[in-house]
Amino acid sequence: MIISEILEKLALRESLTDEQADSMFTELMDGNMTEAQTGAFLMGLRAKGEDSTDLAAGVRACLAHARRIPGFEGDHDVPVFDTVGTGGDGQFSFNNSTAVSLFLADMGYTVAKHGNRAQSSSCGSADALEALGVPLEQTPEEAAEGLRKYNFVFLFAPAYHPAFKYVMPVRRQLGIRTLFNFMGPLLNPVRPTHQLIGVGDPDRLFLMGETLLLTGVKRALIFAGAGGFDELTTWGVNRGYIIDDGRMDKTAIDPARLGFTRHAPDDVRVTGKEDAVAKLRDILAGKGPRAMMDMVALNLAGCLHLLDQGTMAECADIARDVVNQGLQKGIPYAG
């Protein structure tokens, strides 16, 4: 398959066949494409409109090149959770999913958070956790030990997807959402049993849900937050799908019916990395801005509901208490 021919096809906004998509992503992950070709490929997919053929091919290629975590490669004895947003929503909000994952682990649930540094936001999950003292560079064996000791591990995507080195420079240079934003939540090498996934673009919800069904996840909530956010938000109804043992059904989460105050999008934005880390520390101590604390509690409630801890209303009450108290065991790995 000639790369230039496929790029020409994308330029004409024509869909790729399974064979063409598999071929291009394999070439990319094998390091056989130049940065110019990689950029053209990602932009061509976005201009055409990414579909399930593209996404599935990318997921297959990335997982085929991924490093796995010993003891967490197949069926899990306990639920393993991941909380993540696709990114690329352009909202410059605080690190909500990072805070949620740390509260979950503090409650005793096993959390394997898969993420990266900021690509098109103020502060990525990796940037925030590194600032808190959580190690990014761990061997698979160290990651497995961290999961057992702290109920938490951060899987730094470039470390577990070495082939990402061929695409990351291009993503940084582009600085906008690409197919890899959608792929990221589907590439956790631990293969979590439960996932809370926010999607900034509601038009991609069904695509993401359809692909997620193929990953073998037990339960998941995939949604588009109100106002174009990739997090559950308190200022409007959040719509998406709940996945339960191979079944996908529409769902809607109205924060007002769960007792949350209606805040504004500007209330959860940060000005940069320093501000993001400072706000995250305050939230984890139970002293963050009320709008941010409520947003964390709402998303934590979604996680607890997936873990069968009660109705969404019951889980919202639990989550508010947990977040208001702050972390009880401290930040993992921070000594």
C-alpha cells in the first residue's frame, strides 16, 4: 500500500477500507512514516471525519505495540477503574479526572490511570501527577507493585506505548484534537474493567461507545458533558451511553436532580500549569473552589454508580462527603 495514495484518498474525503486503515496505522507505529506524512494522515482523517474503521485500526495497531502489566493482562480478580477525558475540548479546565482517580484509590478501589502530558490543554494528567510526586517512568513490574500497594498507578502513555514516539512530536506541533484523543481512553494496557470516559465532541459519542464495546470492558459510562466539556458538568444535562456487559443504552445525568449547584464553565478553568496544580492540591485537601469540588464529586458519583455502590443520587451523597473530607491516606507515592 503506497502512503501517498491513501493520503490522496483522504484529501478527497473518501473513507478508507479496513486494509488501508490497518496498513497506515501499522506503518505509523512501525516508524515508517515521516512527520509530514503523519501530520497529513491525522489531519486527513479529521477532515474526512474519523469513523469506526479508522478508530478500530488505530486501537489494534497501538495495542499490538504496547507493553503489558504483569498480573493485570487478562481477567482481573478485582475491578480495575480508569477515569479519563478524550481531551481536545479546548476548555482549559482543571484536572478533574486526575482528582477523581485519586479519590477513588483513596477509597480503596484499584485505579490504573492512563494518560499523557498536555497536548492542547493547560496541564495534562501526567504534568499534574508529576508535580504531586507520582512517578511517571515506571517499569511494568513497578507499576504492578504500585497497584497492589497504593491501589493506584499512573501509566504514562509514551512509556507503555513506545511507538507513540513516532506520533507525539506531530501532535504537539498540531496542538489540536486528533484521532489519538479518541484512541487514548481505549489503550490502557491494564485493560480496565470499569471506565468513566468523557468526550468533548458529542458527535463522536456513538463512535466511541461502539468501539468501547469491543474492548471487553465490564461497565462504562461514556458521555459528553454540557457545554462541550469532556467531564460531567454541573451546569447542564450530561448525555451519553452506559455500557453494561456488552449492552449499550442511552443515559442522561442531570446534576440539578442530584443536588448539585449550577455553576458556570468559567468557574472550573485554570490559567496554566501552576494554577492547575495548586487547585488540584486544594481539592485533594478538601479545600478547593466549590465549583471544582462539586464537579469532582459529580464525576466520582458516576464512578461509584458503575461500581454498584447505589443509585446516582445515593452515590452523589457519598461522593460529596468524600470530596469534602479530602484524601485520608495522602497522595500515593508522595511519601
